[in-house]
Amino acid sequence: FQPKLLAGRRVLLTAGPTFEPLDPVRGLTNSSSGKMGFALARACAEAGAEVTLVAGPVSLPTPAAVTRIDVQTALEMRAAVLKSVAAADIFIGVAAVADYRPVQASEHKIKKTAVGSALTIEVTANPDILAEVASLPAAPFCVGFAAESQNLADYAESKRLAKKLPLVVGNLVQDGLGSDGNSVILFDDAGQHKLTPGPKMEIARGIVAHIANMLEQD
Ligand code: PMT
């Protein structure tokens, strides 16, 4: 039995990687599996929320009672989020959005150059979806994730302050990226809260309980 901690709340989440095409067969992406974001979407739905999940390219089943919008690129993810955000009370950015995309995707397959020769690909920075949502005049309660390979506390708290977020979930890439389990620390105005390491579904329920608690005190 899961208590309905988010009854009446509308949650919008992003999950998975984005894929930024370079040509019809290649692109820039990362190894996010979507498992953390999908677990969180499921935990929010179990807690009684109305849930919309904007998912990058992953091969995971849609959790029960969750509305799913599939996207490929960061620009598509941004558009889907901006379309749905007005109807959200809570936004959770779990996606590992590609920071850069090729300036131009080639219509045809790029031909291999001679062995040892260099191929230069010009890239441009993608918009930061979470920062944009957090700065909306009627912004929902925004939760960010930070995946770091070192200095987790410093980097996660810096991201929270830079994007003016009430809550950031910090994890090490070696703990959370692609795996079934995770180990996270929550960063908010009150300080750091370490959740017991475990399966992503258990971690997701812990994050939901923390969010519900913060919203109750608002
Ligand atoms: O998918 P899994 O295999 O289960 O792995 C889960 C995870 C490790 C990907 C996840 O737990 C996680 O940490 N996601 C955030 C990855 C990350 O490092 O994000 P970031 O530091 O690039 O961005 C910080 C925050 O801004 C994130 O909430 C991100 O969704 C958001 N962001 C970032 C860039 C961008 N262009 N738009 C964004 O919205």
C-alpha cells in the first residue's frame, strides 16, 4: 500500500537521454536508460498524482496511469515540456539532456574519411529545459537531478543555486547511470538528506515522500 502523498497534484517529468542526429544513422547521445525517471513517474502515479512523462529514446514500458510523450532531441523535449508545463504543479527533470547538438544534421550518411584524417563536427549548446521552466513567472515546484563523477555535494548544490531550485537530487554516475539501483542525496534549503541506497523504485518513493513533505510545509 502506498499512501496518496501527491493526491490532486499534477506532475510533469523528463526521463532518459536525448539523441541529437548527425546524419540518418549517427548522433550524439549518452547512456541514460530512463530507469530512474520511469521509476519516479511510477512512484508519483502510485502517490495519486496525475503524471505526464516526456521520454527520450529508451526501451521501457510506460508505467500504469502515466501519460507518455516520446521525443528524440533536446529541442523536441523542450517543446513537449513547454506545451504541458502550464498544467503542472511539479516539474522533475530526470533526463540526461545532451548539452550539445550538431549545428547541422546531414541529410545523407556522412562518408568515411581517410584513416588517420580528422573529421570536425560543429556543435551548439542546447537550451536548458529545467532552467527555463524554473524561471517561468508561474513556475511549478521544480526538482532537478545532478549526475556527477566527483565532488557530488559541491556540484549538486551549485546547480541548485544556479537554477534557483527548491530541490536537487544528486547521484554519482557510477551509482545511477544505467543501473537498476541508485544512491542519492537530496539537497534543499535545509541541507543534505541521504536516502538509503537501493532499487530505483525505492529511491523514487523516498524522493516522492520528500517532495510531498516540502509541499506540505509551503
Ligand atoms: O536513466 P538512468 O540510467 O536511470 O540514469 C539516471 C540518471 C543518472 C540519468 C539520473 O539519475 C540523473 O542524474 N539525471 C540528470 C543527469 C544530469 O547530469 O543532468 P545535468 O547535470 O546535465 O543537468 C542538471 C539538471 O538540468 C537535470 O535535472 C537535467 O534534466 C536538467 N537539464 C540539463 C540540461 C538541459 N539542456 N536541460 C535540462 O533540463
